[in-house]
Amino acid sequence: MTDFFYFLAAVQILLGLYMIADGLRWRGYVRRRLFSHPGFYAPRVAVICPCKGMEPGLDRNLLSLCEFDYPNYELFLVLASSADPAHGLLLNLANRTKPKVHIVIAGPPENCGEKVNNLRFAVEQLPADFDVLVFADSDGRPGHQWLQRLVAPLADSRLGAATTFRWFLPSRANFATALEAAWNAPIVSMLGEHQHNFCWGGGTAIRYSVFEQAGLFEEWRNSVSDDFSMTRALRRSNRSIFFVPECLTLSYCDTDFDGLIEFTNRQIIITRVYSPRHWFLGAVGHGIYCLTILLGAVLVLGALFTGSPASHLFFLTLTPVILSALRGATRLVTVGEINPAWKPKLAEQGWIWTLLAALVPFLYSANFLTSLFTRKIRWRGIHYELISPTQTKIISR
């Protein structure tokens, strides 16, 4: 068993060093993007944001979608029903903001996710004079330059889409919220200057013509995942996805343990259904990390109990943890450069993205284990069963 641990520890250390090098490459790409000029491409844009319920900070989040420094866009806020508690807030917003705001009522979903149904209906209602579609989430709070920066790469008509990602910032000091923010952070640096990017539904820009050519209406028809389905459609049509790190979107999070488990399990179950390859690689990577740490802890305790030398075992167990924290620190510093206004809060809560980085693989492993036994998820009060990427069953509303 000791030899097996040595092997696992060596693999983890080598992988950890590689990931730090990869993180530094990611940081270099981000810094180059921060100092680049976005260009002058400024087409007519429809910003589409599905909404549901009165989530915390909704008014300020939606107001940020009305404050872009962009000359030619309209905002489409989509609800499943006019009886939604947020309907009044949306109407009030539409009457007091500068860009034109449309309130769209999509109706209840049938054999697809409510978010996907809202998006499909909104796109179907759009006038033909919009050149670019931009999808946003109601829990994000983008900055003034967000829209211009996100749309700019589409000046290259060969691109499939331009996308970004979220950064969770805890708005409450409890462990579940901190762990959710730490759990989300590593996904940010999976996107970069390569051909394996994926779309994120809270911040993706796509030409209307590409949306139609890629067959996204049909791809969304029975889907629960807007972004995974968009990624699948673009890859099928050999269109690349461009990552725009300077558009990283702040999202304030506040959850309890039940909410944390529901959110993280849902993300991994969706990944298993829509991207089995990413699911498998993630399960193996996180599983081996957890096995290494647990086996190392057992061997260290056993050595201490028998009086055998334990320092080398302790060192080999601790090194992957330290490397994980260093990756988290690199990511944290880079995110602070993306938006200097976040730096004080990031510094105050820096332990979340460094120290908790060592614990995150254990939560991921629990999520992967759960996803082996169920394809049922709960999302915004609706229970779904994900039968396949093109087949969704609504269990209850």
C-alpha cells in the first residue's frame, strides 16, 4: 500500500506542477487581453436575460444590464409567466432606464428546461434587424464595458461565439457559501486560449446568423442546458468559441448546505448527460486527488502509531494540498487584476479561494458519485429528469 501511495503522490505532484504552469499561461493570456483594444465592431445587439422569482440583488443585477457603454442594444427580460413575483420589478425597470427594455412572457416549458424555453421564445420573437444575440443571467452583475468587450471578438465572422464565466463572491459569511465560491472558481481557468472552450449561459455572444446556421433552435427544443447545447451545436458545425476573460461576471452568492449540495450536484449531473468526456476526466482527476490525500493521512497516522518515520509521508501528503492552494492563489490574483474594484473583497476573503481549494475536490468527488445514481435535478423549483441531451422530462413544477 505504501508503494501505491508513493505512485499516487508522484502523479499528484507532477500534475500539480503542470497545473501551476498552466495557470501561469492562463494568467498571461488574461493579462494580454486586459491590455488589448476591443476594436470597433459595434453591431445591433439583443441582450436576452431569463428571470424567475425575486432573488437577492435582482434589481441591481438587472440595472447593470441597462448601464452598458454600448450605443446600439435593447434588453429582453423573459419570464415564464406574468404571475411571476419579479414581473412588477421588471415593469418598473423598463419604465426608468435608458435602453429599450422588453418584457417577454414565454409560457410554461414542455419537455425542456424553463430557462431554455424562455430563451427559445425570446429569440423567436426578435425583429430581424438584430445582428448579435447576447445571453445573460439574472444573478450576474457585469460592468459597463462588458457588452462591448464580449461582442467585439465577433468581428471575426469565422468565430462561433464569444463567452466568459462567473466569479462567485460570498455575500454572507458562512461555510456553505464560501465552499460554493471555492467550488466554482477552478472552472474559470478551464477556459482560455485554446480550442476546447465551452459556452457559459450567463455571458455568451453569438451572431444571429450563426445561431440559425448551427441549428440552435432545434438543439434547444428538448434540452435543459442552454450552454452545453449551444456548445454541442457550435462544435458540430466546426465553429470555435472565444474566451473573453475581461468580461468575467461578478455574481454574489448566498446559500446554505442544502442549497450548496443541490447546486453542485445539478452542475455535475448536467455535465454527465451533456458532456460525458469532461465528466469522466473530472471524476478521475478529483477522485485520484482525494484517494491520495486520504491514503496519505492513513499511512501518516499508522506510522505515528507504530513509531515509524512519518515525515516523508506527511510531506508527500501535504505537497498536493500546497500546490492546489498555489493554483488557487494564482487564480485569485489574476481575477483581482481583471477587476481592480473587487480587490479589497478578494483580499479580505482570499482564504476561500486558496485554503478551501484543497477541500473542493472532495465535494466534487461527492457530486460525481451522486451523478452515478441519478439523472434527476431540481432547478428553480422545477424537478427534471435528464434522459439524454435531446430528451428532458418535467417531473413536477
